[in-house]
Amino acid sequence: MNKLRLHGKEIVTGPGSLNYLQNLNFKKYIIVTGQSSMFKNKTIDRIVDILKNKDASYTIFSGIGANPDTDTVLTGVEEFKKFEPECVICVGGGSAIDAAKVMTLMYEYPQLDFINIKSDILDMERKKTTLIAIPSTAGTGTEVTKTAVITFNDINLKIGLKSYAFIPDVAILDGEITLSMPKSVVAHSGMDALTHAVECYINHNLEEFSEALCAGAIQGLFKYLPKSYSKGDITSRQKVLTYQSMAGSAFHNIGLGMDHGISHAFGGKYGYGHGLLNAVGLPYVLKYNSRDNKVKEKLDRLAKLINVDDFIEAIKQLNSTLNIPSSFKEMGITEEDYLHDFEELLNNSLLGSTKSNPVPMTKVEMRKVLDSIFYGEIRF
């Protein structure tokens, strides 16, 4: 028996869909966002104007970095307690939305802390607040998922927290907001989305609903991500934003694989962006997992879907088109740091999503995979 939940109450999509906020009738709003991009492109101004016209009270909690940690979340929770919002509008990249999701739940449930919140899936629901997510990047899918990734600095590890209460009530997919994305963010976030769809597709838990979502997302991302990167037009940006949300709707029901486990380990240790790490590691992880016959069959089907001979080679070519490095060493991690930190990286890479990898991983095998990704050559 499978239990599926694809998103919250509504997905509002298309250029200009930010105006959906005019339909809200709350009295107190808190806007949660990142450091500066949503101020620079005037998205925050647009939201504030809508709230002012409704004669609503609002406050803004900003400054969330690329890898939100437990301290950031706890600071936000205190702001929530002071203001007591009815509605949370989180706008920005996946990091800002993830942080807002955790802040909102910890605000509603004061008994939660960063020990008990790591339960497998928190069986809770929000009752005091409505949560609206407006992604400004096209990659994480967090606007439709039950997952929120937070960095635990004490163990140098990113952990994906899970609760159906994390799924925003409304996801607003407005391609106009993504037009200001730098090309590097387009590339990294887009490959994050593709990794979600591919790792979900080859996961042995895959069922028919999610298979269709993954296949559609993969086909769409291969078509429109290069255009979004090179041209940055509204059509390609809106398409990629839609396809990454489809991937999110699929993977949070199914699970991912060891590319995400590795990315969380290296991101938690060195602070590199999650999408970049996923992109660099994906070809190596797929090559390793293709030793499983079911995975190989699925990769062959994906190759036919996007009309190529070899799906893994197509991933490598897409990375090259997007100017993504071919190894962690080329990306900037020094060999000295890698070797010094290796045991910690190895142990942490075996956690999280790696546990649902289609090929069960051991320390011996993970060592070979990590060396392959770091040095840029197959060592397994």
C-alpha cells in the first residue's frame, strides 16, 4: 500500500501569479526571505504593497544564508513568538523556504527542539498558521515537499527533516521572480531538480504516479534548462520552475539516493551549494548504481525518453553546457582537506538519502565512490 501526497492545497502557476496574494484575508503576516536578492528585484516591495493595500500588519525576517543552520532557525522562531503571525510568506531560494518551514512548525509546537525534531517523520499538522511558499530559484521543489534541510553545525552535516506539516498550503510558481537569477544559480538549482527527478526515478520505491512526474520533469528539464541558462527568457524560466516542482512532488513520496547523501555530507562540511554538489556527483553515482539491473533498465528508458544513446553521458554533456566542474577537486576542495576530513565525510555520506540508494552501500564501496567524485575518475 502506498500513501501519496503530491502537494498542499493549491499550486498557483504562471507569470504574474504573485498577485494571488491579493486573495488572502489575514491580519498578520511574516515575510521570511534570504539576504538581498528578493529586495533587489523588488519582489519584497511587491508583496509589501499588496499587504499594505489590505491594511494588514506585517514584519520581515531576512538574512537567511545559502545553508541555514539551527541557530538561524531558532532566531527566527523568537521573531515568530514576538509577532504571532497568522500567515507565513516565505519567498526566495530553497534555503529560505526550508528555514521558514521549520520556524513555523517550531513556533506552533514549542516542545520541539533540534533533538526530537530529527524523528523519522513528525506526525504533526499546523493549526495556527497558513504557510505560503514562493520559490525564486528553480531546483529544490521545497514548495511542495514534506522535507526541510537544515545544517547542524555541531556535526558538520545537513539533515533533511520531515513532516507533512512542512508542506506549504500554497505554492506560487511565478516565473517572473526567477528572471533575476544569476546563470550559476540557474545551472546549480536546475541540476538539483534534475537530480531529484533522476534519483527518484531509479529508486526501487518508485510507483506509477511518481514515475510519470519524474519522467515528465526529466524530459522537460533536458529541453528547457539549457535555454533557461543561455537565454533566461520568461518561457524557459517558467517551464523549469514548473518541472522542478513536479520533481519535488515525486521525490518526497519516494526518496532519493546516495548523491544526496554525499551532497549533504560535503555541503555540511565545506558550505558548497547543494545543487552544485549534486550535479558534480550525479554521473558517478549513476555509473555506480547502474550495476543494478533494474537501475540500468531505467537509465536505458530515460535515454530513449530524451533521444540519446547513453543517459549518463547526456548528464555529463549537460553539466559541461552549464559550466559545472567534473570533480570535487576541480570544484575547489583541496586534496589536503579531503584527505584530512575523509573519515568524517565517509561516515556522513552513508547517512540520510544514502540509506534508500538502490544499491546498498558499505564503507568500502562508498570510499571508492567518493574517491571517484573527488578525483574525477572512476575508481570502482
